Amino acid sequence: MAETHVVHVFATYHPGGPQVRTAEVIRHLPESYTHSILAMDRGYGCRERTPEDRVRRWLHLDELPPGRFLPSRLAKYVLAQEPDVVATYNWGAIETVFGLARRGFRAIVHHEEGFGPAEFHKQKLRRVLARRFVLPKAHAVVVPSKRLETIARTTWKLRDRKVRYIPNGIDLTRFEADPRGERRSAAKMHFGFPEDCVVIGSVGHLRPEKNFLRLAEAFVRLAPTRPELRLLLVGDGVERAAIEALLAEHGLTARSVLPGNLADPRVAYDALDVFVISSNTEQMPISLLEAMAIGRAVASTDVGDVAHMVAVSNRDGFVVAPPGLSDAISRLVDDAALRARLAVDNQEHCASEYPIELCAQRYAELYEEARRA
């Protein structure tokens, strides 16, 4: 089979949903695919998750040709890599789409994954207009959620054939199911928790839009009447100091662990009894799939496609408006049998609907379509 070279252009290649998914898709595409990766911020923290034998080159902004017009410089540099397909990710890479289109290259697969703090309340008009102008020049625009699919068609005015919904996938061999919690005791001890405690928590960047302060506030409300309760919050970011200050103010520092970023988050999922999403905005969070794959009950704010991602039994009363998050968590903390039932349901649902092999197959089909168009 002829080799297909895909050049990926990210605003950053530090770990996040799109980066982690891309690393796994690269791992599961046929060996005839090779990849080059460019991070606009020179951040390559997700490199350790990416199979090196599938990467032709790690690209660098320092190698861009001289000039003043960045889209043209990016396009010239990317095309010098002789790509069959160029995959671009989010607003931070939209200049690459524009530059390539000006040079007549159309085998572009652009991804829109969601919105940062600048746009989660309301999209900026300038960016909306830019997307309306630039994105039709790509072969396809991939979105991981039904909500983004609607936005792409109604707000960005993209034609139906241009928008492709490809849900994220998870490597079920890596995030192996633990529905009966057989690894839970050892994982709790790893973080210094008692074996018989109940651990709530999450995994992700401590950024304002993730609103892990909301999760910490729920813990503060529930902890006084539940001495068995513990908090585990894996990740780092600008909100860390505020979260730690809140926990200290209420005397809960000893009952909580914030270990920062973990190269391998599986031990964190193993330690949790309840996985919580407290975000203001999401689309299709990979951390949720990882927790479901291992087999964990979920409480979440009603954001993105979360209500459609979890098992049917884990929806009503557990995917809620922000004011109801504490009550959703408390129901799960207080009912071990309920947690166990929802954990099994989530694991089985994830295994049937979101295997990485299916996600990679969809990308392979789209890449082939783009290179032949």
C-alpha cells in the first residue's frame, strides 16, 4: 500500500483532548500512514504519548521561511514536507488553512474541538466571520460533538457535506475495565488515602473553563458530614492556587490530593469512586471516556455531549445544571450499590460505542477521501 503522509498543525501539542486523541489515532492507523507534527507554541508535551516509529518529522516554527505574512510562511513550510493530507486543529491553526488554500492545496482536514475562556460564553464575531470565510476552503471540518456539528452548520454556515462528526475513541486495552474495583485499594494507597474511603475527583487542566473550583466547593459542602470522603484532582494550571486556598480555609488539605500532571493517569482513575466533570464548557471530553472505560460512576455539569456519552442509567439526575452538581455527587457518594451499577453500565457503553479502532477507521477513510478529492 502506498504511503500516506499526514502533516498535523496544532496551536500546542501539550496533552489535551485533541492531542491525546491524535496520538492514539496515529497508533491505530495502518502502518502505511506516516506523520509530521508542528506545534505553533513549540510545546510538544504529548510527544511521549505518540508512537515515534510513526512520526516522520517533528516540525518547528524556527524552520519557517522568512517573510512577514505568517499564513504564506506556514503554507510554504508545510508544503515543503510533501504532505498528502494536512490536518489542522482549532482556531490556533486556522492561518495554516488560509495559507494552504491560497496556494491551491485542498487536502485539508480541519478540526474544531471546542472553545477556550475567550469564547465559551459567546463566540467572537471576528472569529465567526473568519471561520465562515476560511473553513469552506478545507476539504472537511471534523467535530467531535453533536453540539459543535450544529454550530458548524448554523453559525459558521458550513454546508452539510463539509461537516464531519467523528466522536472520540479510547484504547480499551490501555484503559482496561475495572468495574468491580479490584485495583481501587492499591490505587488509593498510592495517593495516601485510606482503603475504605470514598474518593471523588477528576483529571484535566486546572483552567477557568474547566471550573475545578466548582468541584472543590462541592467537596467543601459535602465533607463535614461525610468523614470518609476524599478529593483527588489530577492536573495543573492557573486555578491550582485558588483551589488549594479554598481547601486550606476549610481544613480539608489533609483529605485532598492535588498531585499535578501525571504522565500516566490510569492510577488516578483506579483510585476514584466517582468521576466528576465540573466544567463550564466541554464538547466530548476524553477524560470522561477514560473514566468510563475503566468503569466509574459519573457526575457532571450538562455540557457538550456528556449527557449522550454516558450510559442511559447515568444520565437523569447525574448530568445536571451547575447548581445541582453537589446533589448529584452526594447521591453517588452515599450509595455504593448505585455507584457499582453505573460503573458497569458506563464501561459496557464505552466499550461498544467508543473504541479507538472505530475512530481510527473513520479518520483513515476521511484521509483517503481528502487525498483523492
